[in-house]
Amino acid sequence: MSQTVQSTESQPVILRSAHEVRHWVDRERQQGHRIALVPTMGALHNGHMALVQQGLQQADSVIVSIFVNPTQFGANEDFSTYPRTEKEDLQKLYDAGANAVFLPATQEMYPDNFVTAISIGGISERLEGAHRPGHFDGVATIVCKLLLQVTPDVALFGEKDYQQLQIIKRLVSDLNINTDITGVPIVRDEQGLALSSRNAYLNDAQYNIAIALNKTLFAMAEKINAGEDIQTVKDRSTALLEKAGFDSLDYLEICDAETLCSVIKKTGQSLRILAAVHLGKTRLIDNVSI
Ligand code: AMP
């Protein structure tokens, strides 16, 4: 078994196995602590840190998992090149006051005989699901494992991955998992670009194109709020995005904020605009509320 680094006043405990996590959770519970879980794939930035900060407000102890989950990457996606910055991540979590970091090896999460998968119908099939077959099965399976390993009182997910957040809410409700799911608003840079570990792939010229995504979505929200016809706004904005310099547009949809079904008329329900584009080797996603 790997060595568990003991927490000092502010140093997070480093855990590498489900067994070590269970032991840490037991001790936290003995002290009457409420536990928050923040699942991540590392390469931490201020978006992730907003989740940690929110966790610290909602619980006594925050555990952050860092695991680049192979089952949520498609065959032609960036699993092998996904940024891995463990040393810097640990420093950020130390500075933020996280209490524990779970850093499992792939073999720990997916031992040789592993065959189980969690699949969530309906909502998983649209948008990202339609363009990344199997992606949400991988997400749901790993998140379910983490929720069962940690049994947190609350788990925090970013609205950056808005569809993922809705799917996790469905998972927790359907399987009676006793964890509150908190969504945290998107953290953006000064140009409005949603922070993402994958933004590291963008060069300067691509960055200038990338910011057109958030600007288009915010402009759409403004127009729809002002009463403009949804289909017209969508058609014009699709044309704008196609001219902005992206290599391709996977989707641009105006959806019911909970079910993520496409909407063509505003009837008083909460709406969300969601989009995914390709730019060089980077795939960008973003969303805004209406
Ligand atoms: P990832 O490491 O990309 O799997 O993300 C881990 C968590 O951080 C997910 O719940 C993401 O939605 C969230 N997250 C990533 N980027 C942002 C951001 N810019 N703002 C808010 N949450 C984010």
C-alpha cells in the first residue's frame, strides 16, 4: 500500500487507494465533520478552485479527487496528451486549504476484472452525448464510484459541464445516493472564455477566435431575453459561429435548462444555450443561462 501523508495544520492528506479514502472518511465522521467531494481530472485552474472554495463553505472537510478517467475519452480524443500537473495541483490545493486529495492510479479505479458501467438514458444521449459516444457512461461510472468511495454529504460540479451536472443530479436521484449535488457557476477569464484545462492547447491566434464562442452565446441570451424569436436567433448565431474561424461546430442549441431538450418557443421555463466547437486540436464547450 502506498504511504499516506499525514495532514499538518494546512497540508492536505494524500490518499491513493479506496481503502485509504474509507479510513480518512471514517476519521472525519468520528469528528462529526461534514464532507464535500470535488471530482476533477487535475490541471487545476481557478474554475476548479471555485468548487473547492464552495466546498469549504458547505462542509467541514473537502476532499478533491484528481483522476484522468480513461473511460470518458473517445478513441480519437486527447487522453494521452491531457495535461497532467500533479505537483502544481497539490500546491494549489494546499494554498486553498483542501483537507484531502485522492490520487488513484488507473488500476485502483479499474482493476483487471472491471466490467460494470453506469448508463443514464435520455439526457445523456443529447448534445455532448450525441457527439461523444460513451462519454457520459464513463463519467457516470467514475462519479458513481467516487460517490460510493467517499460517501460525501455534498459533491460539487461546475456549470462549465452543464449537461454533466444535470446527468449527475439524475444519477443521484435515480440511485438514491445520499449526497447533495451543488452546481457552481462558470469561472471565465477577462475575455469571457470559460476556464478549461484544455485552453492550454490554444495558441494566440486561436485564443482570439475562441472568445467569439462566449460572446456569441451571451449575445444570444440577450436577444432571446429581449423577446426575439428563438429559431431566428439560433440560425443567425450558427452562421456567425461558422464564420468566426472555428474548424467546425458540433452543436448550438437552446434547451430546457433541466431536461436539455431543444426549445423553439419561450414559454416561461428556464432555458440554457449550449454549444461545442472545434478549433485546431481543441474542443471547446460553453453555455449560458437565459
Ligand atoms: P475537469 O477537471 O475538467 O473534469 O473538471 C472538474 C470539475 O470542475 C467539473 O465539475 C467541471 O465542470 C468544473 N470546472 C471546470 N472548469 C470550470 C470553470 N471554468 N468554471 C467552473 N467549474 C469548472
